[in-house]
Amino acid sequence: MKSKGTAYILCIIGFFGIAGLQHFYLGKILKGLLWFFTLGFFGLGTIIDLFTMGSQVDNYNTKKELETIRANALANK
């Protein structure tokens, strides 16, 4: 399970020069690379991330929980 606090810290660090860390943390490698090479879409993408990071972490955690539930259901068949 990923932490919203950690994602926000990485996002803020990214705003000051190491853009994309929050996306690498959430397993979005291509988006992380895009943010890294464009400096977070020149800062605008990082600002948007500050407002949407909570829901991005929630989506990641929900996806991982569903994968676990599906794997357990298939294993119990």
C-alpha cells in the first residue's frame, strides 16, 4: 500500500528540480520519465499533481487490492 504523504513529499521535491519521482513511486514509469525530461511539463504538470496526488494514490491502492482479491479468488477455486 502506498502512502499519500510520501507521494506528496516526492511531488514537492519534484517541483524543486527532480520531477517525476511521484510517478515512479506509483509505478508509472513512462509518465515519470516524461515528467523527468520535461521538468514536470515545465512545472504545470507538477502543480496539477499537487491537487490530484491523493486520488492517484487511492487509485493505485484500489488497483492493487483488487489484484490481490482476484488472485486469492482464483487460488481458492
